[in-house]
Amino acid sequence: MIEPPLPLPAVHQGNGRWPIVLSVPHSGRGKLADLAPLAHGGKAALMALEDPLVDALVEPLVRQGFAAVIAKAPRAAIDCNRALDELDPLCVEGASPPPAGSRAAQGLGLIPSRSHRQPRLWKRPLSRAQLDLRIARGWTPYHDALTGLLGSAAARHGGAILIDCHSMPPRRRGLPRIVLGDRHGTSAAPWVSRLAAQLVKEVGEECGFNHPYAGGHITACHGAPSFDVHALQVEIDRAAYLDASLTAPGPGMGRMRLLFSRLAHGLAEGWMRAAAE
């Protein structure tokens, strides 16, 4: 079967004023109608993998001129937060069985094999040629754009900070609604993570660190603190900004937009201060 090509990511060059690049890899919905017949459970099963409306949370920052890369392809079709070798034979013909305990073995590899609505997502695995097309349209342009924007920001400002924006299922009572991930100190300098936590608290939220989300391939690939390029993953509880159905904006949308604004502006200001010292 010939699949329709996935949509390319939206790349916002920004105005160059801030050393910040935003990444939104899991909110894409393009070609869902075309992909739905290929999946058990149809469109609803595919949408269960997305981070709903995270792109809307950062939209005001994009309008202000912050650089950003926003996926338009669904996560179910290609996950930009996974490495190219995180393959599952349930999804790709000829793929080797993934290591036990890996994300691909848990069904959440480069091509997810499950969602919480469907334990077996795809009706048949992709051919290698189909996989290559998805990578060429959805994955490679995303990472190429991040590399370019971070390089431009670093050349202009002497360094850069990547904010990788995600949402997570509602957490159990008592757990923080915000989780910051710096891959246990390897993708961002300690001062970046400390300042981010302070900025979250200034909005009136508590945050956790690296548990249960420490950061995926995006922060691992693009964070290079020794070269003054820092990558921080931000996970927001969906109940904090969506309605009861977790599909439409809720009363907390404005508050979570404020949180992302404080993070972006505060980290930019922190970088400017550090660079001036």
C-alpha cells in the first residue's frame, strides 16, 4: 500500500532576540484520517498517543518571535522523540527484537506499536521503504530544523537553551503537575535546571525532576552543556490545561500558557545574565 506523505514540521525561525528554541514533537494531527484505516481502533487509537494542544500552549511565544519546531505528523506515525534504531518488529518488517525493558519493547519506539486504547495498534507492519518515507518526511526534517535553530541561536548569543514541550496523563494526587527532565544532569547545566524549577514555583506550581520522565531522544541528541547548548524537557499534567475529557481547552489553559511564558522568558534572561558575567 502506498501511504500518503506525512506533513513536514512547522519551523518558526523566530526574530533572533532570545537564545531559546521550543520543540513540540507530539501534538501533530496531520493525515490522521488517512492513517486511521491502518490502525486497530482507528483515529481514536492514534490520537491517544498525542500530547493534546501542547502546540496551543506555546503559540503565544511563537507569535512573540521565539524560534520553534512543531511536528505536524502524528506521534503514532513517527515519534521524533525516539532514536532511529528504536524499532519494534510489530511495526517494521525485519526489525530485530528490541532489548528487554527498552521503550521499543514496551511498544513506544520510533513507530509506536500500542496506545492506551489499543494494545496492538497497527494492522500490519511497515515495509522498510515505508519506514524510510516516514523518516524522511517526519523525523529528519524535525531534527535538522532543531539543529539549525540551535546553531543559529548559539552563534548569535554564545549558547542556546532548548525547551522540549510535552504533556503527561493526569498524575495521582500528591504528585507534582510539572516534571522537568535534564537526563539526570547530562542534557543541561545545573543552573539551567535550578532556574527552571524556580520559575515553575513562581507560577505557583510544584515540579518534580527526572521522574518519571527524564527526557527522550530530543534532549539526548541536542543537549550539549559543555558547548553551552542546554536541553530541558517539560512535562505538564493534561488535567492542568484541558477540560474533563482531556481533549479541549480547560480553565487552566491560560495558567499553563503563563508557565511556558515564564520558563521561556526567565531562562532567556538567566542566560543573558550568565553571559554578561
